[in-house]
Amino acid sequence: MGDIIITLLALVFSAIFSAYEIAFLSCNKLKVELDKKQGRSYAVAMARFMENPDELISSLLMGNNVALVIYGVAMANLLDPLIEKYITANLGGILVVETIVATLVVLITAEFLPKTLSRLNPNGVFSALYWVILLFYWLLYPLTAFTSKLSFGIMKLVGFKDVSKVNKAIFDKSDLIHLSNEVSSSQEEENEHSNEMTIFQNALNFSSVKLKECMIPRTEIEAIDICDSKEELLKLFIESGYSRIMVYRENIDNIIGYVHSKDLFKQQNATVEDLLRPVNYFSEQVSAQTLLAFLTKNRKSIVVVRDEYGGTAGIVTLEDIIEEIFGDISDELDKEEFIEKRLSGNEFIFSARLEVKELNKKYDLDLPEYDEYETLAGLIIHFNESIPKEKEILQFGAFSFTILKTTKNRIETVALKILKN
């Protein structure tokens, strides 16, 4: 009876040590740090191990080894009488059978199951069992400290450097992402808090955003030819409401700079070429993070984005990049809200700047999606191969588009009708 109790206890403690090892290695270190700031007992008690993980890992391994040794002795005492009934006078056979049985039991109950369950909720296990681990940490501390010093001494003798004192990050970006996902999926917050979480997630994902994803496409660029008159430039400033107008030579693929509205009034007798400010060019595959660093360092506010063929893919402003983190920023240049109206089951009115992917997701439209375009206007121009005229009706597959409003070089509003088969 005593051997059974000892065996079970040894298995339980081995399982605890195994589960806690996985919990410690897999837990969200940032959440533990935040809990520590809030004064939660487990986080305060385990704070030292966040900065010195080797101490805890050594104790867990030592505790697990002690538990397994005790388990091995007690299990052998249990199995000997049972196995000897079937295998007599064969010590080797008895050892083989005992080893197989004991190994299978410990692998399932003290390794596989506890580690698998611990991975499901590492922070929960880390906070629930900390007092047990702390107790054994201090009980085993003399033995753990001795073996650690001995192992480090041997490593130095054979030429390995002591890496235990190297500064290590307590938590990294992956911990931030995990915490963000946990908060987003575990609770419904008020709008204010939801917006804060959205900004937080946008900031985490900002490094992966490409210019292609945040640029103003070429079809929506307000631009003027270098040969046009100053009066035409002034008219375009008034019509568009923008403070900067791009300037090209011959066609939009050859943008050579831009004119700022304030320069127009400072130099009243100047030509468009005299007012021209230089502009920088970037590939659409450059990250928004790289461009933000460039703009802030060089005090620039706008660049031209080139496609893979060297043509103009679009333009990006400092505001466009900032909006990738903080969302839409309203200013004096922003237009009214995009039109998005459902007239019937198969008829809609949309602003042409709405993204095709979002419309498909929201209205289950199944509009074709390709890398060549992102907006509804881009889709129409892609299939029509030119900017259609106002009131023109176009049909692509099962979709009929009526162009309701256009400006000089872009589509503003369209009516969409899904045709019946």
C-alpha cells in the first residue's frame, strides 16, 4: 500500500514539474509583467524568475529528476511480485518488462498529458501552481545551487562562456501580439476601448504594411502637365481642395514634382515650372515603416510610388501612413463620407473608392479580386481598360455598373446591379 501511494505522489509531482516547465516557457511574459504592476501575488512572487529563467528551469528539472527516481524505485517494488509470477529466474526479462511498463506510465501521465494541457492555458497554470513550485524551489535550492555551480565550472573548464549573465529580453513582439489577441477575443469592450485596441493592433502590424496597401492610386491623383498654364493650376487647386498638386511631363507615369498652394500666392508671376518642388520615388514593395522614417528624417510629406515597370502606381503622404495606425484622420482636405447604400436585394450605390474586398465581405457580392486593383474604381478601369464616361453602363460577367459621377480623371460614384442568371 505504501509503494502505491509513493508511486502516485511521485507521478503527481513529476506531472506538476513538467506542466510548470511548459507553462513558464510558453506563458505570455508581458501579461505576467502587467499582473505584477497590479500587485497580483503570483506575478510578484515569480518576478525574479522572469529575469533569471535559468534558476527556475534548474529547480524544475531537479524536482522532476528526484520525483522520477522515487517513482522508479517504488514502481519496481510494485511490479516485482507481479512479474515474477510469469517470468521466473530471468532477471534480465524482469528488468525489461518493468522498464517498458514504468516508462509508458510516466510518459503518458507525467509528460505527455500535463505538457499538452499546460500548453492550452500556460498563464493559468503558471499562476495556479506557483506556490507549489516556490515551496520546492526553496527545499531543493541547496542541491540546485550546487549542481548549477558545478555544471558552470565544468563548462568554463572546457571553454564554454558563461551566458547566464547576458541580458535577455523579458518579453518580445510575439507576447504583445498574443496579449492583443487574448484581450480582443475574451471580452467585448466599449467603443473607446475597442478603438484603443485597434490602434494597438495596427501598431503591431505596421512593420508588415507595404506602400501598395496605403497609397492613393494613380487614378485618383490630381495632377497637371508641366506645360499647362498657371490659371489651369489655380483652377485645379480650387476644384480639388488639395494643398498639393502633382506635376507630370507628357503623362502621369512621368511625375517630376509637385506644387504647393502657398507657393502659388507667394510667386504670382512664376510659371508652373518655377513653382515645382522635387519629389522622391519609392517602390510599392517598400514598407510603410521605412518610408515613415525617411519622411520624418528628411522633413518630407509626399512621395511617388512606382510599380514594377517604372510607371506611377500612386502617391503616399505622411497622413496616409499615420492613418495606418490611428485610422482615418479628418482634416480640411478630406471629402464627405463614402456612399454605401443598398437599394434592393441586387442593386447598390457605392463610392468608387470603396475596396472590393470589403464590399465582398460585407454584402457577399463575389466581385472579382485581383492584385492589379483594390478599389471599385480600379476594378472598372481594369476590365474597361479606360476611365468610363458619366452615365455609361458597363457589364462584366454577372455585374452591371452605371457610372453616376466622374471628375476629370477618376470615377466617383457607381450604381451596381447583380444580373440574374
